Amino acid sequence: MVTAPLGLTMGEPAGIGGDIALMTWAGRQGRPVPPFVMLDDPQRLAALAERLGLSVPVRVVAEGELGSVASLFADALPVLPVPLSHPVQLGRPDPANGAAVIASIDRAVNLSRRGLLAGVVTNPIQKSALYATGFRWPGHTEYLAHLAGLPDDGTVMLLEGGGLRVVLATIHLALKDVAAHLTADAILHVARVTDAALRRDFGIASPRLAVAALNPHAGEGGAMGREEMEIIAPAVAALQAEGINAKGPFPADTLFHAGARAAYDVVVCMYHDQGLIPLKTLDFDQGVNITLGLPFVRTSPDHGTALSLAGTGKASPTSLIAALHAARSIASRRLGLSCD
């Protein structure tokens, strides 16, 4: 069995990351979760638990105690200290605490790569606050790729929820810019990484990839755009020639109903909202973000910092709980074991 705990990062301390982590531990009897250790400021967590009215004993641990977290977790929330330099004002991100946010991620990745953590689960960050500190990456995923020695586009973002998995050929682009940035190489990279990850991390022996079209009616023979004919269909043909079970391009408006979903394991979407709208419609609360292609396990809840909910007790930990279970499942499969 997997004995190393998961590592849960601080995220934006002015957001809901601390809330949902504390709520997850406090509710572990009714909704069991794999043991995890937080990489956070223990004083701020204790104060936040008191504010939320949660009975959560915070236990500071050292790296040498990580092997004992499973037993400690029953009675206290284990925390590897990452001190904040400034007091937290809930709902108001402070760039002065950006170094601690990054240090939490760095340490979690380091410990995971050394085998002391089974995987990394990241709480949401407030990118605008980090940019003020000189953070130059578009987001979490690109920064994690950097830590792994990969190019910014070397990984793939998979989102899972409601029985649906989606990956994205383009991610954070304005809709008007998608067609100009869509390439066969991007589709090939995303599909190859996804196919390999579904085999290794999800236990799917022969993954079925449905490739979405970009334009209405899959371009209708070029009448509504030529991307399907010139970019997407050739990419699908190349994947098939490699032995990858990819089909498409399919019109996106008929790709996400229940009958269609039964025919594939993942959809390769051409842009952000094409994949995220159906996924969040199917399961808004339990969506999980999984980074494919990293040498360590990384998942995260599929939501942001929700600054207006910080410290109110109104945030839902459901997506974080799903992210913890997904990370544990992938870690177990990478060890060639069944999940606990």
C-alpha cells in the first residue's frame, strides 16, 4: 500500500484554501480522505480553525516524521511549517506573502520527487498577487512543469468530473486568438501525453480519444472554417497511424450527451470553455484538475480562490476531497498497486 502521505499546498492564504483544508480534516469521519500533510503556516491555520468554529488540532511535523502521518492524521492535522511574513487579511491577497505561497509549492514538489510524499495536491493561487513578486508563469501548471525541467507546454491539463474527462489543445487564450494558435503539433502532443497517462495513471488498457471540432458542424466541409480539414483531421490521422485510438473531429454540440460520452474515455477539446462548460455543468462541485506528463502526481480542486468566501465557512470542500482521492488513486497505480 501507499504509505507516504499526500502534500497539500497553502495556495493563496487570503482565499479559501485553508478553509476547505480544515473542513476536509474536520469532516473526515463522514467523508474519509487519504492522509495528507499541509505545507502551510501552522499559526494561521489554528487561528482560521478557531474563526470557522472547527475543532482541528494542528500538529507541526518535520520531514523525518512524514512516514508517521497516517497515524498522526487520525488525531490532528499534520503541518510542515511554511511561515508567512505578513498577517493575512482574508479576501485581500498580499504580494508580500507570495514568497511563502511559492515556497509551499516548491517544497511539496521536492518532497514528492524524493518519495517522501505520494503526490502533490495544490490549493488555488491568486496569480495576480504572484505576478507582483516577479512570478513569470501563466499559472500553476506551467510553474510545475518548470520545476520538473519541462517546457511550459510540456504537460497536459486534464479535468475530470461527472463521468467526463477533457483535455485542452489550447488553454488560457482569448476566443478570438484560438484559431491562430491551434496547430496539429499541439493536438498531437496533448493526445500522446493523454493516451500514455490514461494507460499508466487510470488503468485504461486501450484509451478511446474523441477529438472535438473547432467550428460549428465540424466546419461543414470548409463552409464554416477550414481548421477541421487542414489541422484537426490530419492530426487525428497521424494519431491513428501511431496506434492511438483517436477519432474525430466531431461537432462539439453533440459530443457531450450521455450516449456520446459512453463511446470515449476523454475528449480532446480545442479551447478552454469547449471542455469546461460541459464538465462544470455535469458536476460543478466535484471537478478535479490533474496534470499529465509530470514525473510526480499533481491534482487540484477545479475552482479558484473564491476570495469573497474566505473565512466564512461557506466554501465547499467537495472538489478538494475529490482531488485528494484522485491523487491517491494515481499514486497507487504508479506503484502497480490497487487503490486503498
